[in-house]
Amino acid sequence: MKRILLAFLLVTATFAASSALAGGLVVVPEGNRHVEQPKVPGASMRRTRAGKTTFDEKYEKIRDLLATDRKLIAKIKATAAAYGIDPIHMIGAIVGEHTYNVDAYDRLQTYYVKAAAYAGNNFRFGYGDESIEDFLGRPEFGQCNGYSDSYKLWTCRENVWEKNFRDRMVGGKSYPDNRFSAVFFQPFYAGQTFGLGQINPLTALMFSDTVARISGYPKLDENKAADVYDAIMDPDRSLAYMAANIRRAIDDYKTIAGVDIARNPGITATLYNTGGSAGRAAALKARGGLPEENYYGWLVNDKLSELRSLL
């Protein structure tokens, strides 16, 4: 009971102080809102047990790999600077992904080898015998054609999927009750995210314009699946998509909810894990209060001093 009361008083005090300091823009301070770590999903626990390892061991492995790869740290810093974010947000996302979702390779450079392997394959995005090109040619997607920006374009397409196709029968074809990215952008197997930043292909397509503008990498084409995988598996390019994703989350919370999350890596890590920053920012605006970290973001905040030492 004392812990609950202490946590409530801490949240109340920090919320009031942050509002006053920001002059209307609520600044989320460092630290966790939850005293104890939120429950880790069963899927993450099963993957970790299957690998005969533990979350602590996976965390220590990715931490040590980052600590010994100064070239990568330099690239993270440079990329973060280009996108106007603190590099700790990128460190947090990498650590969270490799602690709860995948195991780090013994050497981070191994991602280059994996990228080359995928880029050499001939495959496409689609669902069954319907390619993504044919699917997006359906009239339901006509409302999205006016968008030239890749983020707005693919967000519109994702919304159309949710409203018109997910778990529905359309034109005699049944579509599953699953995310757009899971149904059309996983040509090998379910649960596909790849590379240093564990980015899924749809996320890469969404941020293609931002990355092309800031980092100068070629724009991605959904009809060239191998090029998309090459981009997200290459550590250098993967960092750019990570940074663009985090930058968008920070901007969404500031512009939609009036909340500045740039000082709390646990919150940005949570959003990197969950996605949907615009919708979550709108929900926060409606209910008020401070955003809360999930299990993934909680670890980042809990280990913040150690993670900052990597930089």
C-alpha cells in the first residue's frame, strides 16, 4: 500500500512540476511511473525459454556488444544528431529489442551478412496469390492516392486495411484478423522484424521519404521487396529508420497531446515497441495525465545510467 501511495504522489508531483515548467507543454521527466516492471508478454517469455537463455543474459549480451563497438556508437550518435534526437533513445530501442524480442548476434557486423543473403532472394510482398501491387489497386485505397508523403500514404493504407479488410470477406476473398504488416509484409514467416533495429517492412516503407530526405538513402518501393529487406538489415540504414521512427513519436506526442517525451527514453522505447504513436498520443490527450512505460520501456529507464555510459 505504501508503494502505491508513493507512486501516486510521485506521479502527481512530477505532473504538476512538468506542466508549470513547460508553460502549457507537459514535459515528461526521466524515470518510471511504475514502481515495478509491468508484466512481460508470454510470447517474449516463450521465445527466451526456447533459446535456453534469460532476459538478464540477453540484456547483458547486447549491452556488452554495444560497449565494445565504438564505430557503431559513433554512427548512432551521428544518426541521432541528424534527426535531432538524443542518442540514448536509439540505444534504448536497440537494447529493448534484443532483450525481449530477439537475440543479438555474436558480432553486430553479422547483420551485414544477413542483409546480403536476403537481398539476393527473389520474393514479393503479398497475401496468398494477391500481390501488394494488386491489393493496393483496389478502389478502397483510392482515398489514399492524394498523399505524396510516404508516412501519410502508408498510414492511410493501414487505416483502410483496418476498416475495410481486416477480418472481412471482400470480393469473395477472406482476409485474416491481423495487422496489415503481418498479412502482406511477411513473405517468409510470421513475426518478422529484422536487423539491428528490428524494423518491419511496413515501418520502413512509412519512413522512406523521411530517411531519403535526411540521410540520402534511396526511396523504397513495395514492389521491390528485396530492396526493402536490404535497407532494414543493413546496420547503417537501419539506424536511419530507427531514428526517423523515434523522431516521429516525439513529434506526435508534442503536436497531438502537448506532451514532451524527449527526456524519457523509456517512453520512446515503449512507443518503438508498440508503434501507433499518433493514435496513442490522441488517446493520451483525451484521458489526460502522463504516458506510462510498458515492460520494455521500464527496463530502459531502470538501466538508464548504465546505458548512458555506453555513449
